[in-house]
Amino acid sequence: MAKTRLRRGFKTEAEGYALDFRNELGLRDNAPLCPRRLAEHLEIPLVPLSSYRQEIPGAISILSGEEISAFSAVTVFIRSRRIIAFNDFHHPNRQASDISHELAHAILGHPPTPPLSEAGCRNFDLVLEEEANWLGQTLLIPRPAAIRVARLGLSLTDAANEYKVSEPLMRMRLHVTGAYLVVSRMQARRGGMALPARRP
Amino acid sequence: MPKGAFDGAAFYAALDAERQSRKLTWKQVAREAGISASTLTRMAQGKRPDVDSLAALVNWSGLRADDFVSRTEGAPEGPDICTAISALLRADAQLSPRAAQAIEQVIRATYNAFKDTPNNGEDTAPEGIQN
């Protein structure tokens, strides 16, 4: 399958959102951002799957057990209003990523679609999903945060724990932002023969 | 909708139409209007903007705020059943029938939990649902 290209300027826009929301929440540009706190700021309700245990026990048993990998999160629309239901049986760092992804859809104003076709298969808009993927991950680890991780020489594990994300996500963001290269160049400008930033 | 109330949903829809006609993203709208991005996201959630943001959006869009003030007592807005099953779903692309059925139940439960909650900036989730 061909890789979906993001529209021109989208990545810059995503970085702008990540910094704008940190600013609104009184956080530094490179600080961790709790997606639950962002959801509260945007007044988007979050509903954990476990809260439906009594109402739909069979469905919860399936989605917390044998089919846990089938469901991450869903945004339900009531006219333009969104409510995010998420699978809180996943690891907390996975939940953060899932919530951030759904918040990204909301921030970008992506329209709703019928979630399942008549055959029970997912309706999947590649462009919308790719935009939400990128923005969701950027919200959690914007470029200043990746550069901070590289500058401090944090291990991948420590960095992922501090920012409450998975190690693969942290690794990916360090890579796509070129954080280590940026830090190496900064150090070279300052000190001539400085050591390159330590990669974990 | 009560008489004299500002119809935020209609205003947001009109803004969206204007945005699309100008081929802009919501971020560009926020920047051009001089308001925060989160204001627009909250407006989509049914929250009314503050006076300064409303003025900025009216100025940007050319819309008249007065056009969105209801003159008569309107009929209560009923839930849109079709909207209930409109959602953005982040899930495995290949869903088993059991998983698909379970997820539909989650969507309907979420819809039913929130369809009657007020949409005027003072939401309270139904008992048993965390917000």
C-alpha cells in the first residue's frame, strides 16, 4: 500500500498545536503533556471502557480479554459534540497514545463516518487516520521535547517513562525530528570538538 | 432552544462552511481570527465562546451574531439517531464479528449515556460514567 502523504505544512501545523496547547496549559514547550488534561481543557469527555462493566458485561469481557487488541478508542458524535470512549485495559502509555489520537481527530475537525460497514468491517479513511496519527504523536512528543531528550542523553526507557509514551513511539519521534542531529550541531557550534549526543 | 439564546451549534456550522469556502484549516482560522485553537474545538463541543472570541470570529467570518439568536421558543432538539452510529473508530482494521458487535454496543452505550446531557458548558456525565 502506498504511503499516504500529509498535506503540505501539516507537520509544522502539528508542532504549532502541540506548543499552543502547552502554552494554554501553562507548560513549557518541551514538557510532557497529559492527554487527559488536554481533553479536559478542550471539554471533550473521556469514558473508560471499564465504566460499562455493569451495563454491557459481555462486550466488556470480550474487549478486555480475547479481543483486547481489537479496540483502542472511539469518538462518538452527538451532532458536532464528541465523546471519546477508550480501552482502559491497555497499558497506560498505550491509553495515552489512543486518547491523543482521538483528540487529534477533534482538533483537526475530522468529520464522523459510520464506523462499521454493513459487513462489520471498519470504514477507514487513510488521510484522516494519517493526520490523526501524526498530530496525536506530535502532541505527546513535539520537537522541543525530543530535542530535550537528546540533549539530556536520556535513555529510551527513561524518556518514554517521563513522557508516558511507549518506547517505539519515543524512538520514532526522536528519529523523525532529527533530535540527535540537532543536538550534535548545537554542541559543535558551542564547543568545536564536543562529543555527539548519546543515543540510548 | 430558549428564546433569546445564542445558537452556538448553528454558528459553528456557519463558521465551518465559511472555513471550507476559503479552503482553510481550523488552525488557519484560529490564527486569522486571533483566537486560540482550543476555543474552536470547545465550540464544536457546544461550548459558547467568550465575548472577545465571538467578536473576533464575527469579524473574521463576516457573519452576524444576531442571526444566531433565537427569536422564538423553539421545539426541544431531539437526538439524531443517525449521528449515534457516526464515529471515528480506532481499532484493528480486521475486526472479528464478536469484536465488531462488542464495539457497536460500546458506541450505543456511550451515545445513550450522553445524548441527554446539557450542552451549554455545564456538562455532567451520567452517574457511573467517568468524565
